[in-house]
Amino acid sequence: MNFPTAVRTAAGFAAVCLLTTCAAMSPVSEKPDLNGTAWVLSALPGQSLLAESTPTLRFEGGRASGTDGCNRYTAPYTATASTLEIGPKGASTQMACPPPVMKHATAFMSALMQARGYRLTADKLELVTADGAVLATFAAQSQSLGGTSWNVTGYNNGKQAVVSVLTGTSLTMVFTGDGKVGGSAGCNRYTATYTSEGPRITFGPPAATRMMCVQPDGVMEQEQRFLKALETAATAHFEGDRLELRTAEGQLAVMLTKAAAG
């Protein structure tokens, strides 16, 4: 075979390669998986975001769940690289909220149910219709505890029940970036160490000051039960401005809301 013939043959092979088998060998860009991601609503076309309402969306184990800003919801979802469908069979709690919150929640849930596709980056998720119109936009939910402050709203009392914090008391948790947590246990100040990796979290035995409080009634028992519940926590789940610490068996250990800045 002379040189010109070899060049023509090679060129012909390259053309065939591009049109057939070699195309299959080219790397294909795959859309990141939704499973295990968590999101906070950042925009809803035609609706203004409400300070008192923080809708969220989490994809895990074939289910989409979160809060619509008033009620909690859960529904199955199916997703491919180009499609997404949430529902149709789902369930939600049935609390009543102020009319503006209920209106916003209804619009949010309607957007979820209409979704037929999505666009996903590391820090943004858009739910879209079949023709690409944006239904809702979400920002990635922060999963970092370091530098955050929280108010405890409920804790496991060790009797298979989650109870609210006593009126007139304040239970807090402040996480530092170097593995320490502390705050008020209702009467005394406490400190402890913590380690976290993904959703997993472990707290070391807390140390506390030794004041005795008599008011309100039950404050010292609350303190002991809260610190004990803290030690049972095995996972941390973020949802908007809420944080749930759960045991290895999935039971609620401590419920918290993010403290106001400043």
C-alpha cells in the first residue's frame, strides 16, 4: 500500500469510527443523581417567598419529602437523566396555617406535582415542565454544623416520648468548627465534643456547671433528660431552618430550630 492510499484508508476508517463504534467509546456526561440530596426553596414563579415559611425537598430511597412551609409531605418519585415525576400517591400532615402560608404551600405542592424534568448543578435544582418551563428553584441545603446556633424545641424524655421545652426555659446548642458544642441546658451551661461525617454524628459525654434551679418546676429533670438524649444521637438531618438529631434506630432524640442571627 503506498502512502496516499494509506492516508485515504486511515481517513475513511476515522470517518466510520466517528459514525459508529468509536462514538460508543466516547465518555458520556451523566447528570448527578438526585438520591441523597436536600434542598431549600429559593424561588417560586408568581409567588413571593415568605419569611415564616421555608419549603424544603429531600430525595432519599425513592421518596421525595420535606415541608411545604406548613405541613410535612412525602411521596414516591421516579427520575432518569432527563425526567422527574413526583407522586401521584403521597401523604401529608393536615395542620392549618395562616392564609398566606397556606396559599404559598398550595402553590409549592402544585409545582412539585407538575414537575416532569429537572436541571441540577452542585448548588441549584430547578424543577421544570415537559417543555422546560421552570416551576420551582431550590438552593442546596447546607449540611455543615460548624458555626451554627440552634434553639431546642423538643427532646426525647427517655420514656419513648418527645416533649416540648418547659415554658420559661431555654435549651440551646452552639456548634464550633473544631468539634465542640455547648450552650444552655435550661439551668446550667454545658459543653461536649462532637464528630460528624455526612449524616452521622456522635457526641461525647457532656460536662456542665453545678447550679441548682428550682423554677420552673421540673427544670432539673428536663436538663438531665436533654443531656442524656444528646448522647443517644447518631444522625443529624437538616431541613431548612430545622435540625433533627435521631438515634441509630431512627427515633427523635432532639429537635431544634436555627437561632436568629445576631
